[in-house]
Amino acid sequence: MTETIVTLVINKLVQLTVQESKLLRGVHQQVVDIRDELESIQCFLKDTDKGGDLQDDFKIWVKQVREVAYHIEDVIDEYVLHVAQRLHQQSFIASLHKIGRLLKKIKQHHDIATKIQDIKISVREIKERSERYGFSSSDQGSSSRATKVTWHDPRVGSLFIEDDEVVGIESTRDELVSWLVGGVSKRSVISVVGMGGIGKTTLTKKVYENESVKGHFDCRVWITVSQSYNVSKILTSMTKQIYQAKETTPGQIDKIDEITLISQLRKCLQQKRYVVVFDDVWKTEFWEIVKHALPCNDRGSRIIITTRSELIGVSCKESLYDQVHKLQPLSQDKAWELFCRKAFQTEFPRCCPRQLVRMSMDIVKKCEGLPLAIVSIGGLLSTKEKVSLEWQKLLDSLSSEIECNPRLTNITNILSLSYHDLPCYLKSCYLYFSIFPEDYSISGSRLLWLWVAEGFIKGKKGKTLEDVAEEYLMELINRNLVQVSFGELDYGIEKKYRIHDLLHEIILSKARELNLCQVLEAGDTTSIGKSRCLSIHNVRENVFKTSEYSRVRSIFLFNISEIPRSSIVKLFNKFKLLKVLDFEDASIDYLPQEVGNLFHLKSLSLRGTKVKILPKSMGRLQNLQTLNILETAVRELPIEILRLYKLRHILAHSHDYEIESSFHSLQGVKIHEGVGCLNNLQTLVIIEANHHGGGLFEELEKLSQLRILGISRMTAERGRALCTSIQNLVHLKTLIVSSISEDEIIDLQSISSPPPFLECIYLRGRLKKLPNWILELQNLVTLILFFSSLKEDPLSCVQTLPNLVTLSLNHAYDGEQLHFEEGGFRKLKRLTLRELKELKMVKIDKGSLPGLEQLDIGPCPQMKELPFGIQHLERLKIIHFYEMQGEFVLRMQPNGGEDYWKVKKVSTICLKYRIKGERYQIYKVSDSHLLERLQGIPN
């Protein structure tokens, strides 16, 4: 991670020396010298975060490198801020040739020269110290001076777990055994994929040692690969295991080269039915080499690969017979069973005493189905007294126990392997999750834009920074370090992401160590110190009043109930170098003029606050990239916004969830004429169309980089102008259009050539018919129609869209029947049918909606029974019924309901009845309170 920090500083120095060299008049050469010295130091840092234990003197050296890198960034940012403030005081926007004359008058220019000279000396001394102590650069391997050689693989225990300690893998084990001994005669590969600690090695070892497997194969080979493998040693080990049964091996096998070893293995295995396990594979190139030693001999040979990376699993799938098996966490019931076996292993029976149940359940929940954690924590608790005080102490201090307790460090060691394996460019992105509270899900776009604002993303030719950031995120997901989750009200428009609670603990500790992030919680007296990011959780006192001045670059607030106006002003005065300021959901109603002093600010989020007006000083935020005022009371953007030429994302609309299913619950904002000058904009949602003449749509055509566009208060006569604009936005992925009233028609028929990459369409208003061009959208994932009042069944038009995952019809159809035809909606996972007042019947043919996982229905007062054919939906997991009539609900009751058999395999069925607006009381199917309520609902 220190390497990442140094890289970020080098990039900043490069930018300064190339793009803004006149700012550095008189010190330019010294800045170049510092950059060059840092680049030479960089090569020493490659191996410092690979997971080995570093010696103390090397740790101190690495810390010094990190601190001087931060200091360089501070000096540069303070100087640039000072220049920017003086330019503002001079009341003109200086071009570079004017800056030089101004610098002569600034005392700060002399100060920076002195500071840069001091830094240059410090950097040179650090480099000399590395050479004096004998730290070697990574291109020559880690020196013994840098790392200790003693290391024990923490995963060894997974190979020797007793059968009575294994829970929840029985069905998967039997499935794998069946695959090994049955199936096709072709050689085939199965990759068992999952996050660290989920039980891949344990499961595979139980399969490997199964008696039917032992008897089925002529020879068996088990190879533990790990991160630092040697191909020759692996091939040698394979040869020895194969020849062991013959009690003879080729002479001087340890001296044979790789190609000869591969040839000998192929010859030996050609006539055998073999099974080979490669456990713990970390690199795709491993399989590319070793597969040549394993002949495709049509004798039913099998290969098992265990890996944390889904990318590796996919890369090993080279034929129809190869498979990838994603190992899932234990269910809550199985996790509880395993915990009780370990925590009460000395008790009979192995069950939890009543007084410990609540705390035990909290501990199990924290483990999130991860067997490694459950076994380790349960084992520790088995040594403690079975009294509430002891268990509560462990629960309260679990974070520090996992970090320090010798019986739990195995959790950290195993899970940390995935972090240490990350390339430099991903480490900072991953550690960024430490900013957010435990179990927090963050939207994908918000996360990517924050990474860009922080400078974590390195540009690639032909791609936006956001595109590269998305690639980074996908790599973290493929490594099973980040999980995908979904929000309640997002209709599938945007995915959300989180990390496992135990991984969160580990990276939070790492982020503190590196001064990347400091989390302040209620009652926390920890000094902010040199942390670059301040994340404030659940604090009631005035944290900005007592905190010292710091070099913080990012501030996040979570669950902050009240911040006095005076504190907000102090925040802007104390933290002048901020790049990111995130007030999301904070209880503030005011943004002071002082916000304009944050020259370096790149991301400002006021989402969910009570702010009503943006100050004119916003026009001075020359580096602002993202402005998020979603769900605020802001109704107009100040004209000064049009000066912010680096803006990439403007998010500005609000929903009133207290209004019951109203057309007017969604509101956009007014924006002044001239938005076309913001030609870096990628996101613009939602702006009002009727605030301008037709000029708005001409301005939109200039925004060629737009990916997300939202327009509200549209009228029918302006539809053609909007269509012309949309056709020119070739990069557009999301389109949101809302009409000026519920009865106003949205006319989008005249689009002849729609943007080819459109993934999401959200139309809110009356439609004469569904636009024909929608049928051409091969990449469409989400289609949402509100208040469309269509007369014809729209399903026949969209059922063949090849990538449609989410379909939502809300007040969108006035007909009596919807028919899902056989073969339609092959990829649809979520279907919403809301507020369809005339709908009487839904018919689902067998073979339709084969992948549907969630169904939302209601209110549909004319529907008396479940959709016909709903029993065919084998993957359906969740059904939400909204305010359905009593007769409808009674027909699916478990005790005597004539439709219950159709949905009895669905794991989650909820019935929701409105309290106010979009807030609902939720019931289970057989809830007695629901049945009481139904007595008052007319049929």
C-alpha cells in the first residue's frame, strides 16, 4: 500500500511538472528531482505488502517513505490552494502566463522553495538509508534483511478436519463424488470457487478421501499450489506421488527439466484413470502450464481446482464437460449447528444454554456463514466459562480479539492472503471499504466516482476513468473480496456492493496502520493524527470543535443526527485540503459560503440532507467532478455551476415517499441555459425541460460523453427535439424521461437510431404505445414504466429482448390480462406488476420466465387468484404481494388454501399493507395478525 501512496504522489508530481509547470517557477527542477528519487525508491516497495513478516528496521523505513510521500502531497496542495486563493482575490481567472507575474508577489513562493529543498534532502536520505541497510529491490527478490523467513501456512489445518467437525457440505460433497466417479469418459475439470475460509480445501479433501473415489481411480494426486509456487517442484511432486505406488521413480528426478517432467507425466498417465487436485490456485497461468502434463485420455479422468478467483475458475473451463462450482456460505441453521458443536464440544448434549443464545446468535451472525470463523471463535469460546459476562466481553471486543488473540489470528492470516495478493492498483480501492460502516452496502456508481476523485484510477487509452474503475471493481468481485447486493427501491437500476464483516475488520486495521482512514465513533477519544480520511459514525458531540487541525483529504458522516451551523463553518476552515466531502443523510440544512474555499474538492454529496439552496461560491470549486444533491430540497442549480468545467456527474432529483403512489412524487431541478459547456458531463439527472425553450435539447447534443440522462416535466410537443438529442448521445446507457403531468403523453416514437449501449429505460408518463425502437435494444437490462396507461399488452413487444433482467409495470397497463408466453423473458430475474387496477388474470406458460427470482404484485383489486402457471417458476425465491384482497390471500394459506401448493416451494413470501406513502406493514402468509386484518378487507 505504501507503493500505492508513492505512486499517487509521483502521478501528481508528473501532472504538476507537465501541465502546470509555471506554478512551480523557480522550483521546477527540484520537484523533478524529487519525482525521480521517488521513482527509484518505488522499486524497493514492491514486496513490502506481500504478507511476509517485515523486520522492524524495514518497517520503520517503509513508514518513513509513506510519511514523506504524504508530506510532499501536503506541501504541493497547500501551495496550489494559496495560489488559487490569491487569484480569486485578484478577481480574475488567470491564464498560465499571468500566474508567473503573480508568483513574484507571493511570499508563499519562497516558502515552498524552502520546503521542497528540505523534502529533496529527506527523500535522498531515505534512499541512502535503504542502500546502507541492504534492502534489495523487488526485481532481485525480497532480501533477508527485509523479511523473516519463518512462516507457517495457516491453511494446513483444513486438510485434517475430522468428520464430526464438518457441517453443511454433505450435499455438495455427494454431488462432487458423483461427478468424479460417474459422468462422461472425457477428461474434465471442476473448479471449486469461493472466498477464503469458506471451506474449499476441507470439502475437496473429504471428496478426495471418499472410499468410492479411492477405488474408482488408478492413481490420485494432491498438490497444494499456493501463491508462490514453483512449476518444476509441482511437476516433481506429481511424479513422485504417481510413482509411489510402484515403489520406483525415475532416477535423479529432482534434476529433470520441466519439459521432460511433463513428457514423463503424460506418458505415465496416458493409460490411467487419474484424479488430480490442485488446491489453492492463485494465478491463471498456472493451469496454462500444468494442463499439458494431464492427457485427455477418454478414461474418465478428473481434475479438481480450488481457488478464490472466479476468473481462474472460468479460465479452466475449456470444454462442455468442465464445470465451475461456486461454494456458498453456510445457511443460518447450519452455521448455528457448527457453532454449537465447537463452542460446546465438552458439553453433553452439544447445545447452547438459554442465557447464552442471544449473544451466540450475534456471534454467528457476525461470521456470515464462514466456517473458518465459526470454528475458530467457537473453539475459543469452548475454553471459557459458560456465563453471560464472559461471552459478552468477547462479543464486545471481537474485532481486537480477531486481530490479537493467538487462537483467532488464523482467521486474519487466511483472509489476509487475498488482500496481500492484490496488485498495487487494487489495494487502495479495496481498503476504501474501511470508510463505510460494517454491513454497509454502497451503490456502484458512488463507489466508482469516489475512487476516481481520490486519484486511485489510472487512465487507459480509449476508456473513461469510470470504465477503468468498473474493471477494478469487477476484479475485486471475481476475487471473492466484494459481494453484490441490491437496494430495496432501486428496481434493479443499480447494484450495490459490500464486503464480509470479518474482511471489514481486517482492512479497517490495515487502513489505520497506513493512516489511510480513521473511524471516529461515539465516545472515541482517538486523535485524528495523520489520517487522510475521517469517517465519523454515530457521533453526537461536536467532533469538529475538539479535533485538531489535520491533513484530512476526505470526510464521511454516517448516522449523525445533528450538526450545528457553526460546526459546519469550522469544518470548512479546518479541513482546507479536502478532496471528498460526503454529508449523505446528515441532519444539516445549510451549506455555507465557505464551501467555495475548498479548491481541491472533487466530490461533494449532500444526498438526503435538508439543504435547500446551493451558495454562489460553488462556482469557485474548479476541480469539482461529482455533485450529488439527490433527495434534498434543492430545486434550482445556481448559474455559477456552469463555471465548473471538470464536472462529470450531477445528480439532482428527489422522491416524496410520503405521497401515496403519486405521479408528482418525483421531482427534478431547474438548470440555467448553457449546460452544453460542461462537456465532461457523464451523468445529468434529473433536470426540468419546461424551464427552457427548445434550446435545452440543442445544449444536450453537445454533451457527447453522457452516460446517464434524466429529464422531467416533458411535454408532447418537445418530444421530437428530445429524440434528436438522444440519437446523438451514442454513449448513453440510462435514460429517464418524466412528463409534466400524468395525462401528458411522452412522445419518443421518432427515434430512428437509438443509442446502441442503452441498458436502462425509465419512462414516467402516458404512452400511446411502447416505442418501436425499444425492441432493437440488444443490451437493455432494465425497463421501468410508470403511469403509461397502455391499452395493449406490452409483453409481446419486449419478451424477446435477450438481456432484459428487470421489468417493472406500475400504473402502466389498463388491460385485464397479461400473458407470459413460452420461451419469453429468458433472462428476466425481477418482475414488478404494481397498481394495475383492471388486471384480472396473469397467465404464465411453462417455459416462460425460466430465471425469475423475485415477483412483486399489487394492488390489483380485480385479481382473485395467483397467476396461472406460477408453479412452473422453479427459481422463484421471493414474492411480495401489495394490498391484495382477502379472497386472494386466503386462497394461498398453508392450512386449506387451494392455491398454496403453487407457491409452497418459494422461500420468502411477504404481504404488505400501506401505513403511509410507501411505508408498509409486512406480514408472513400465515400470520394471525394478517388474518385478523383480512376480516376488515373487502373481497
